[in-house]
Amino acid sequence: MRLQSCYNFHDFRRLAKQRLPGPIFDYIDGGADDETTLRRNTAAFEDCDLVPNVLAGVGQIDMSVTVMGQKLAMPVYCSPTALQRLFHHSGERAVAAAAEKFGTMFGVSSLGTVSLEEVRKHRIPQVYQFYFHKDRGLNRAMMERAKAAGVEVMMLTVDSVTGGNRERDLRTGFSIPFRLTPGGMMQFAIKPRWAIDYLAHERFSLPQLDGHIDLGGGALSISRYFTEILDPSLDWKDVEEMVRFWNGQFCLKGIMSVADARKAVDIGCTGIVLSNHGGRQLDGSRSPFDQLSEIVDAVGDKIDVIIDSGVQRGTHVLKALSLGAKAVGLGRYYLFPLAAAGQAGVERALGLMRTEIERGMRLMGCRSVAELSRGNVRFR
């Protein structure tokens, strides 16, 4: 299978599976527990139908949006995700370059594998996805560094005070640095191309955490990072202090209830992302799309409401925008293309998404995102 044969999310996923060692593919692909929420995130969109209008004069299409003060050429952005140079040696460099080409926003994770400062050369809005650590001094130092780097949006992840039960990772022994089960090691042995690329490039590191967390003294599993280093006592008072300190665009990622959305407004946040971490945390939780209307009705006139988790098609984006989302975050949608082909893969995926959104808007009879409304959708 070749990159030019990929036309949708499932094609990119298959190509990535061919090229990645099993433990790394499962890390991207997997969810928590029985992966019920992982499946529901995409299935939720199938319960919603689009209702098009015709003869609307759709010669010109404007799919640009403004979210948290950032003007984007298309209503999707590349959500910050961890460990990208494990998937492809270019990692965040490739994703940032592709996002710049398409005029959209890009995010760097606290567990990112390229530094904030390096990707700032790409002149696009940048999100910093922040995990709250037990070491309060580390938290302040990381925020100060992000300020100095010119990051536009601080995005605090609030649904990960402890790690989800990701059983695929437990079976393979996936950890950073690698400490695999025998079966996991065999999966690496049968994918030599990945190993050659990994060993031929610079040493793996987590630049945002360098000097704070030692990866050299033993394997740090993703689960241990969440359970031992992050602070489960994080509360609304802590977040309010962060909002004041940042004094700029501040977003909470992982909001799922109306009550929490209202609290985010009350403490001065400018955005919220409805997210269940791609089904990787609390299995059995609602999908963000299922919660979208309720939360937009409650706070959509006071704060920018964004959605991620499970988005695989341009029509999914149109459904979310019709219900009031200001923008839509992509995760696995660009990670599988990254793993399959680096920057070229991400560019192809974003290009297909842009084409799907434009085609869908024409067929819906909408010339701009502002013309999408609840009149364009019905639930079964």
C-alpha cells in the first residue's frame, strides 16, 4: 500500500499498521478498558444526519474560523499529542510544517518530542498542551518558558489526573524508554525499517521535561507518568491561579459537563475542548459530540467551545460546526498519516480533510461556516 492510495482515515490507519512495530501502533490506536468510548466517539456522528439546502449559489466557499483569538484557514487544527517522534522520526516538525501549509493551528504537548522553541519558526498559532505536575515549581517554569516562546494558547488537560487503563500497552510492555515484553520485542524485530529510522536520527527525548524528569534511570511507562508525576489534587482554585498567571488565551481540554463548562467561564477561561482523550481515559464516558449541543446551549455565547475525539470525516466536522462548535481538533486523523509517511502523510490527510469540508459545504448549500446551523442537522 502506498501513500497515494490513501483516501481516508482507514487507509492511513492500514498503512501505519504496515509500517509501525505493533506496540507503537497499539499505543496510537488503543483506548481504555473495553474501548467502548473509543468506538462511540466516531459512532456518535452516525446518529446525526445532514439536511442540505440547494440552489444557494455556492461558487465561493469560506471555511475560515476564528477561535480563541486565532484566525484559521480551515475549521480543524492538529491537536497536541505526545511522543510523536516515536511514530515518525520527524515528529512535531512534520506536523507543524504541514499545519503551516494549510493555515491552521498546531499543538505541542508537555510530552512532546520537539521543543516549543524549535517549532515556533512555523508562523502559525501554537497551542501548548499542559499537564499539571505535583512539582508546582515545574509547572510555573514550564508556563514561563511557553510565554517566552510566544505560545498563543495555553491548553490545560484536565481529564488525566490519573492514567487510563490501556490494556494494549500493558500486554506489549510499552514504555519510554523501551522496556518491552518478549512479544513486543518480536514486533520491533519484524519492522526493521522503523528501527533503522529511529536509530539513525537524534536521540529520543522529551524537551519540555528535560532537566525535570529523568528518563535514563529506568522505564517510565505512560501510566506511571500519569499516576506518579501528575497531581491528582488539581482543583478549580489551582486552575484559576494558572489563568491569572498566563493572562492570555487559556483553554481547558477534557470538559464534558455543563457544570464544568460554566466553572471554566467563571474563572476566566477563553475556550474549552469537549474531549474524552480519544477514549483513552474513562471508558464508558459520553462522546464529546453527544454532549456538544447541551454545552453550547449553556455557555456557547460566553466561551469558545471546541470538540475533539473520533473525528474522521469532513462531514463529522460539518455536524459539529452546525451544533455550535467553533473548531474541531484532529488527533489520530493526522497521527496515522504521520507514522505512515511523515510530513507528506500529514499534508495529504489535511488536504483530503479540506477537500471534504469544502465539498460538503457546497452540497449543504453553505458558503461560509457562519451559515451552518442546527437547521442543517437532524438526529435519528
